Amino acid sequence: MPEVARLSDSHVHLDRFPGEVVAGMVERARAAGVGLLLSVGLSVESSRQTLALARQHPGVLAAAGVHPRWLHEVEPRLALEAIEALARSAEVVALGEVGLEYAPELAPPPAQRAFLSACLELARRLDLAVSLHVVGAHADALHLLAEHGPVRAVVHYFVGDTALAGRYLQAGCFLSVGKPAMRPEHEPLRQAVAELPLDRLLLETDSYPLPGRTTEPRDVLQVCQAVAELRGQSAEAIAQATTANLQHLLGRRAARDAQGRCW
């Protein structure tokens, strides 16, 4: 029988690292008890590379999408067709990273909303989860989620307060938290984490290369320990619950992979 993953990282960007670095990260994650990683694409090419890594590394699953920061560089219809083709691969268990981020240098808000709407519809049609990136556009994101009915979605790298968490919970979303939950200066977030229903909570590192940044998937253990302290629960309870939550979010494809070749 395959070993059950004790810890999981619900959002990483393994394709942003050289191949030999990825191999080391996956091994160090395993040594830390992190047996399940969701590697998330940022563009069509990034998503192709992410799928290749998922095929190469047991325990790594893939999400395919176009991040709102890259949307202005593509023709949306063609990008969506490419994402749909990738999403039909067995190792792709989610659409992402997709969402809304409003800034003058990015795609106009109407174009972002139209693309996210199409992604939510595609996720429903293919029975896939969605990894959401939302910055400065929560009202619009919540409106689109409501418009498309029940969609399995996670708000990645959530840094909001209890009130915003409640709105996403009411929309049926999971909330994923990373290292900001470890920092005292993020007190509204830490209060929200303490009060979240345990069955809607996920953990992540959002690992990607930045100058001076050393975060990698094994660090989700630190996030787990911080969350456990905030909630007054054991780290083991948080690890088991959040991994079960991720498996539930990702659905049948992830369960099939677990039986065949995952952790």
C-alpha cells in the first residue's frame, strides 16, 4: 500500500526552478513529511512545464492556467483552448493560477473577469478544482463564483481578515494560508486562521524563486506548526486535516493518482 501523505503544500511553482533544484526540493519535502504538492502554472508554457514535472515526480500534481499578471500577453481564446487541452491530462487536477488582480499595467478588469468566468465554466465542465489569485478585486471574484454556482475553489495565499474569510466560506471556497500566518504583524489574518472551520483550511508555501527568498515546499511544516499554535491544536491534527481537505478539493483525479503512484 502507498504511504499516506501526512503534510501537503497546496500551492507551489516548481516549474520556476531548474530541474536539479526541483528534485532536491521534492526529496527534502518528503523528508519533512510533505508527500503531496500541487504545482501551479502561470502561463500556457509554464503549465506545460508543470505537467511535465508532475509526470516526473510522484507526489506532484499539476494545475494549468494563466495568472492575471500574464493575461495581457496572450490571446484569451487561444490561451483557454491550450489550457483546456492540458487540463484533459490525468495529472492535471485543477485550473490555476487564475483570478483577478487590478493594476494599470495588467489586462483591463473586464478582460480579466471574462477570462476567469471562462475558467470557472471550464472547471465545472471538466470537474476540476480552481486555484484562485485575487488581489484588490474580492467583490468581483465573489460575484463570479456566485454566478457560476458551486465550483470547487481555493483562495490561494489568503491574507484577509475574518470578515473576508467568511464571505469566501459562504461561497463554498477553501482558504489556503502561507508564511504570513506565522508573522505577528498579520494579526487580522492570524485571528481569521484561528477561527476558520478546520475542514476548509489548506496550507501552502507559494514557493518560487526570488532574490533573497529561500522558501521551499518543506517549509509548509513551519506553516503547519504556526497554524496549530494559533488554533490550540496539535500539528499532527492540522497536517492530517489539511491534507484530507486538499484531497477533497482536488477530487477524483487526485484520488486515482494516490492509488497508483503518488505518496
